[in-house]
Amino acid sequence: MTKATEREIIREDHAKGGEGYILKEPFLGQEELGENCRLFSRMTLPAGCGLGYHEHHGETETYYILSGSGVYNDNGKDIPAEAGDVFFCKDGDGHGMVNTGKYDLSFVALILK
């Protein structure tokens, strides 16, 4: 268990080659994630910032959009993203996300091995 007030928020500049910075809030530590989960975090992209395009090998990643709006890059195809949308990047595929709105874009990211 983690309490919201106790979690560390990590700033990452130019994440995966993206513009600006992202804020990453891990929900669980590595021990709790176990061997089959690499990441379970809230990601926040301020306006104009992005998570650069990257590929996944030996794992999948799912994004659940909590708030804000932007553009999801699905293997080179741009798809509008807004609260409630779910995006899935399967093993061997690539993706990225850019905040094109005026407010923070926040989503849950889950990487499974």
C-alpha cells in the first residue's frame, strides 16, 4: 500500500526524446511490482510536453487517460487522446504521447512483461 501523500514524484526531462518533461508517480515499489510488472505509475505531461516515441520488446504497455487531452502516437499513426481513453501497445510495437491541450495530461501507465 502507498498513500498519495507519501509517494515520490519523479521529474524526467526529455523522456524517451520527448519535448519538455514528464512527472512520474510510481504507485508501487519494485518489490511489490514483482517479476511480471515493470511499471505501474501515474504519468503527467504538462501542456506542450511529451513522452517520445519508443518501442516495447518483451513487454506490453497500457495507458488509461485520466484527464487532459493530447495525441497518442500508435506506431506512427496519431490518434486524439482524452479522458477515459485506453491505449494498448503490444510487444514489438511502439508509441508516444504529446499533450496538445492547455492543461496537464494525466494517465496511468502499466508495463507488463
